[in-house]
Amino acid sequence: MVGSLIRKHSVSIRGHRTSITLEDAFMDALRQMADQRGLALAALIAEIDGAQATPGNLSSALRLAVLDWALNSADARARNPDSE
């Protein structure tokens, strides 16, 4: 992740245009998450946005969602190493 650039990305959430600022590595992980779940990237972002207990910083919420996904994926691999 060293040298990962931070970029602004325009997204549409439930018809509202907004921008998020994320490192390339986080955007790549969000795309993987969306692909894994069979969702469009915008749909995944809208889902994460809607799950926030209180409206806050969407970029931070997305980073936390990626962290949670990565940790859960690592836990699953540790519990079942033969599934790879």
C-alpha cells in the first residue's frame, strides 16, 4: 500500500451525486467486495452509506467497511485453510 495515491471519485448514491476521497488500494478492495457480492460498485457504496448509524464521513465509512471485509476474509481463511 506504500505509494497508494489518494484520489477523488464521483459516485451517485440513490440519485444524489457526491464525491469520495480514497486511496487506490481501498477503491480496488471496494471493487473486489462488489464483485464478490454481485453488486455494482455504486450499490455497494449506497449500502455502506445506508448502514451508518449516524450520517458521517462516507470515505471513512468505506475504509472501515474494507477493513471489516479484509479481517473477516482473513478469519475465514484461517479457519478453513483448505478452501483456497
